[in-house]
Amino acid sequence: MKASIFSLPTWISISVDNDGAQRTTNFRVDPGSPKMALLEETYRVADRVSSGELDAAGGLAALRTGYERLWRPPSAATTLGYALFSASAARLLGGGIDDMIVALPVGFAVGLSLRASAGRRERELLSEFGGAFVATLLAPLAVVLGARLGLVANMGTVALAGIVTLLPGLALTTAMSELSARNLASGSARLMGAITSLVAIAMGVAVGEAMVRTLGLEAPSDQQVAGTTALAFDVSTGLALVLGALGIAIAFHARPSRFWLVLASCVLGVVAARMARLSLDDALAPVAAAAFIGIAGNVYSWLRRRPTGMVVLPAVALLLPGSIGFRGMRDLISHDTSDTLAGLDTFTHALVIAASIAAGLLIANAVVPRRVHA
């Protein structure tokens, strides 16, 4: 019996040939988001099969058993994870404690909207549009309410922090990595999927801003988002890293016992980005930061016999160019010619950053080769 398998991010084809009788089955799949617990369990079983501890049948049984025992965050925890990551993003985008507090309910509302859209394909296709609309509509209301409570928050920062969990930064970087490795079909599919997501989010923001102006409020795009180049390592940054690690651990379905690893990886990502930005120019900083993170992940994989992604995924999540790509796409759909040209430049810059991160990870694999199953 012979089997041939061809896999793309949205399609799997399996052909089985048994004494001349061939049967082919096609599956349509969604790329989905990273699941660290599943990645770790699959890696462990593959190690046992490669070492001869398990045969093929035993490996399948172990995968099935491991999948059934995987920890999966409840829906309420997933919604809370969106809120925590939004609060963290508000600080990493240049905001302060007040911005983090105001962004918390906005992120929670986005999580609720995503939870409401789950279950049916028709609703899931509108989840990014709906989440962006909710964040854009609620951000001005949250800022106004926060002002009455004595909180001074930047509306643009709060709105962007609310939708940051929707942005396909990881998909952009994965697409550029696959294109760099000459996996043109899968890389192109992921790239187009990421661009489609950015368009849906930008349209949701546009509709949300139109609704906000109808209500007589200031739109989030009317306020400039603070830059992140002068991010200081203070108490608020430490709190943001802890909240971000909690949000990433929940969103990436990491085991609760791996929280400290996720937190260490987030700190690694921020420190690597900061040191690279201080030492190198803007073109080389993402390459150096990603290379350092990739080397650290490969060393961890060799020492602990676990996937490189356990370190790389949380760390790179803080370097991703999703917010830059969103700003570019938002300007591209603007009626203002100058905004459209600026949007094209910004979106191109996001692709360059994604390619730089991909190049850095390739350099890391060349310096410290990834561990293969023994």
C-alpha cells in the first residue's frame, strides 16, 4: 500500500494506492491559529515514533489519546484573553496605564463578538469585520466614560489595541517565511488570506467610524497613536508583559504550566526588539531581533526536546507587523489621494518587516539548525 499526501494551508489531498486500486480524498481546512499544547504533544509523539519507542499504529493511538486529553481554555477564558492582550497592546503601542484600563473592556467586547460569531461558517466569515466594528464603535465611548472617571486615554491607541488580536501579523510572517523557502503555493495562499483579513478589518473600522461620527463623537482615526520607539521598561511595561503573556497563552492554547515559558518568551521578544532597535537601523533591526529569538528557540528545542515554536511563537507575536499593515490598508481605502499613497507605502513597509522577520528566522536556523526527531 502506498500513500501520497499533498497539503496546503486550505486544502489536503490524500491518495492511497492498494494493489492498483487508487482512491483520492480531498479535505478543505482552515489554517487556524497556533495551538501550543497540541504542537508540544505532536512533537513528543513524533519523537517517540522516530526513536522506535512506538510503531505507526502506536503513534496514531498516542496522538488520539493526547488530543483527547489536551487542555482547552473555556470560552469565558478565551474572551478574557482578548481583553488582557488588548490591555497589554495599549502599553506596547505607546500608551500608559490609563490606556490599558480603558482598552480592557474594548478587548473584552471584541472577544464577545468573536464568540458570538463562532459556530456557523456564515458568521465566522464576518468575525473580523464585526470585531473591528465593535472595537471602533466602543473605543470612543470607553474613552469618554474613562474621562468621567479621571482616566486620560488616547482614542486611537485604545481602538487599535482593541482590534490588535484580529490582525493577521503572524499570517503575514508565516506567508513570507514560506515564500522565502520557495513554498510558493502555500505562501501565496497565506498572504492572500492575510490581505483579505486586513481588508475586512479596515472595512469594519470604516463603518464603525461612520457610526461614531453619526453619534457626534470623535473618531479614533482623528487621534494619532503614540509611537513605541521610546518604550521604557517600567512597572507599566512589566504589567503589560504579564497581561500579554496571559492573553497569548490563552489564545495559543498553551498548557497552564507553560505560562512562565510564554512570559519569558514575551520578555525575550521585547528585549530583543529594543536592543536591535538601539543598535541597528530600522531595516536591520527586525532581522537581528528575529534571528536572536530563533536561535534562542532552537537552543531551547535541543536542550528540552520540545518544539522551537514554544519560544518563537510568543516572542515573535510582539514583533509582528499586523498593526502597521492595518494602518496601511485603512489608508488605502481612503478617498483622500494623499492617504491612499501613504497607505500603500505603509502596507509595503509591513510586508518588508514580515520578510525581515522571516529572514531572521532563516538565519537562526542556519546558525543553530533546528532539532530533528531522532
